[in-house]
Amino acid sequence: MELYPLNATQEDMLSETDWETMENGYVVCAYYELPLQYFTAEKIAAAYQEVLDKLHYCHAHLVQVEGKWMISEDTDMPNTVNRYQMTYEEWEARKQEFAKPFKILEEPGIRVNIIDTEKCIVICCAHFHLFFDGISIIGICRAFEDVMHGVPLEDQGDICAEWNEQEIASYGSDAYERAKTATLEKLKGLRYTDFCRQTDNPWGRTLCSIYLLDYSRLKAIRLKANALSEEQQKKMMPTICVAAYAMALGQMAGTTAVCFMTTYHGRTDKQLTHKVFGNFIKSMSLRINTDPEQSVAQLLAQTRTALFGMMRTIGYPWSHMMRDLGIPQEEQTGTEMNVSGSGIYEYIDLFGVDYPCYRIEAPESAKHAFMVVQIREEGLTFNVEGSDALYTKEQLDELARLSGEYTLLLMGNQSAKVGDLILSYAGLRRR
């Protein structure tokens, strides 16, 4: 049995485990609906079972060795495709059951469920987020596509173990110490910006909001003088979205100086580097000044500098930063955003047709506002979720809408003042 240690991000996730039940709620649950006229539940289940049998990463689970938590990818841990037959209405009513927490010592980190209904075949996969991030999820989807297309399937290798061992070996190195010094200097006195209600009990029902910025509106902006070109938009989209989120967050929190978390995985398209799987998303904290007197170009330049500056320090883990800054557990939460690529758990491509992924959110949440911007074929979607003990639905709707609209405005006149954009949009809404 091959064992390897947890990295800092995984250690942080593990700390959220319910030690009485040995369950952990870091679950990413995605499902796909396939038409009955092209597929059968038997063939889909057999293909996924081949993936589970041949990719040892699909058997990743936790073990305790002499009191220390370790990761094992031992294929002796059984992993079998689960089959269900029910009406589509029953599936709709029961879907949240499939996003249940993982029992960390008793099951592998991925559950594959095939639901046969009279309307469609549903592929529902729950992933333990301690092991699986967006890129490893789509990597398993690509393996499933290969089986369906008759392409020989090969095991992906133990790349996650290599990353973890390399990260842990780097602690205390010169590069680690330089990253630590730079990070603590930038984020000394850190306090995350938020606009939530004060409460001692953040647990509540999960609220979700979504706002679509379709490509027809993005194309129209290119005709304006001093606007970003199509090529500039493509290259700068993550930076633009982060800056727009900073503007929206600052406006809702009533401040121009904002601090929030973001993540970095360095990839925004469907092309996956050979053997790149596993939990390697890195959390970063950004400070952005949304001073209304600065120009759009200045805000974007500042945001880009902040992003690239923090990317240079990702060898110093976020949980180490929290420890070294002396930030107590209750202050380690705050607003977070991420720009996701078009190929990250969004589509399964079968015989030339893309079947989109849908997320199942857990019914209860302690989350502060978390937004994912997804670059889809139809446009940009601004997806926000959070606990109703902390926010109202109207607040999350506003954060999603403002982030989308400010993204559009930041593609326009680069010499315009940020404050003027905010005022002009407010004026348009009142008309």
C-alpha cells in the first residue's frame, strides 16, 4: 500500500471533519444528463466501472498510521458504480441525498452513481474535495470519454503524491522563507472584507444566485473607442473578473479597500497537461484598492500586479499564513472568488456533443459569500452561494449582478474613472 502525507491545503480541509461521525462535508457533486436515444444505463455504468478499476487515483482515501493522517491510493479499497432506477421527479426530489458527506476512513474519495429514469440517464459523481479539484474531476471525465470512444485507458500515475511530497519538503527552504516574508509584509493586519449579518451560528440553508453575461453584450463593447480588443479581453478575462468582484464587494461592504480570498490553478481551457491531476489549487489572499478616482487601466494594472505578486508566493501555504499572522479560527473566513475555465467539471464530450455539468449544492452551509466565474460557451456566469444565516438572497443576487455588470464596464474606456463607471451604471438602473 503506497502512502503519502497531506499537504497544507488538505490538512486545513481535514480540520473541518466531524470527529464524532468521522464525516467531512467538503463534497463537490456534479451530474450530467444523457439522452435515452443514444445511451443505455448499462453501457454508461460499465464504462465508469472500467475507469474506477484502472485509475488507482479513484481509490484515494485516508488512513491513520501511528496517529498521523496519510493518503492511500490502495485499490484494495473497493469502489463500485452504484445503480438506481427511479422516475425523474423522484431524482429531482432526492438529488441532494447524493451530496452527502464522505466517511473519511470507510470509502474512497469518489462515488459514481448512475440513475436510470424515463426521461434521461443521469451520471452523478460525488468527489471528496480533499482529493479532487476541478481539474482532477474533468480528468476522470476525460477517462470516461476515452472508454466510451474505445480509446485504451492507462493509469495516470501518482502525481498527487509527488506534489505533496515536494511541497512538504520545501517548508523552511530559502524559497519558502522569501515567500513567507513577502506574504506577511503584504497582509499584516489582514481582515477579510464582508457584508454579512453578524451571527454566532453561521449554519443555515444554502442560498445560490447566478447572473449570466452573454457574449452578445461582450461583443458590443468592442465597438467603443478605447475599449479592450477581443484578444485583450481573452488574455485579461481573469484579471477583469477579479477587479470587477473587488468593485462589487467594496460597494456592498461600504469600503474602497477590500481583502478577499481567491484561488489559482493556472489553467482556463480544456487542454490538460499530461498526468496533471489532484488537489493542487492554491488559496491566495488579495488586497485591492477600488479608489473611485483611479482609472480603469490603473485598477486593472493594480489587480494584475496583486495576482501575479501572490502567485509568486504560493509556495507558502495559506494555512501557514493564518498561523504566522496569528489570526484566530473565527476570523479565517471571508468572501472568496475564483475564475474557472471552460473545461473544469463543466462538460462531458461524447461523440461530438457536449453534455453540460450541473452542481448539486449541499442543503446546509456555513459558507461566507463564495463566487465562481465560469467561462462557458454561452457567456460568463457569475455563481454565488452562501449561508442564509449570513446573507439574504437579495444580497447574493446583487453581488452576482454587480460583478457581471462591472466586468462588462471594465472592458470599455480604459481612461474612464472607476467612480464614474459606478455612477453611470447606477443611473442606467434607475431609468
